[in-house]
Amino acid sequence: MNTRIIRLFISVFLCALILSISSCSFLTSPPSAVHDLGYPYANVPPENATLPQQPPVTVDAPKWLSDTRIRYRLLYARPTQVRFYLLDRWIAPPPELLEQLLNNSEKPWPMPVNIKLQVFEQQFDSAEKAKVVMHFTATTLPSDNKQLVHKQEFNLQLPCPTPDAEGAVTSYNILTKQAIDKVRAWVIGLN
């Protein structure tokens, strides 16, 4: 009888030990990363420098783009399913990040502009090939009744250096700056 109790005790002890070791691996997760879209330009002005006053640029987006998850879509497998990276997030929703970049630009805007962001996601053409996609409409907001309202659609994309969250963030850092330059060139061309 003592042998049975000792075996039972050893079995319970081993089970408890295995469970405690395995629970530690479940409880500890890899570190997560929080990303932004980078600085407006490579040369960041000093903290005490004042940027020129400029008309506001606003960015609006549908509700589903108003969170911090980094979206992706597997076009080759399930093109209608939107997925999210678990460990990587934006520091703020993409519309806020884009608006901040637009308004913190060192170059003044000639007139107010509203951006309606419709698509901001990474798309996989295959397991090894991904791109970031951004679709939006820019609308000028005239400051008086003499100016006309102008609209322009922008459909931008850029291949990712790697097919993962890091590749998406890297490409979005470049693509958003290209978008700013394209919107600025369009607005300046209206004058």
C-alpha cells in the first residue's frame, strides 16, 4: 500500500511539474511591437524650431480603419478575409498617423485638404510576395467662395521587402511619404 501511495505521489508531482513548466511557456509571449509611420522627412527639425503655419489637412476613414491593428489579406487563398497581426500594432489608428504626417510636413500646404482613406492594408499575392495598398480621395476645401472644390482619387501600392508585419511597416513608411508628395503636387498644380 505504501508503494501505491508513493507512486501516486510521484505521478501527481510529475504532472504538477509538467503543467507548471508548460504554463510558463504559455504565459510568456514574445514581445509585441508598436509602430508609427516615421518622421515626415529624413531631416527632423529641432525640438525648438517652429514649423510654418499651414491650413489643416484632415483625414477621415471608415470605422473599420479606426483601430490600431495592422491588416493583411491573403489574395491567393481567401481574398475576402481580413486578417490582423497579433504582435504588431500601429501606435494610433492609420488615419491619425497619416493626418499627423500631413500636418507636420515642413512644406506649407497652399489650401486646406481633406483625405478620405478607404484602404490601408497589406495584400499577399503569394506566401512570399506582399505589397501595401492605400486608396484615398483628396478634396480641396476652399477658404472662400471664389475657389472651386477639386477631388482626386489616389490608388497607391508598394511591394514589401519581406512578407510579414515588418515588411508592411517598412513599405508604409515609404508609401505614406510618396502619398504626401503626390497630394501636395496635385494641390499645387491646381493653382
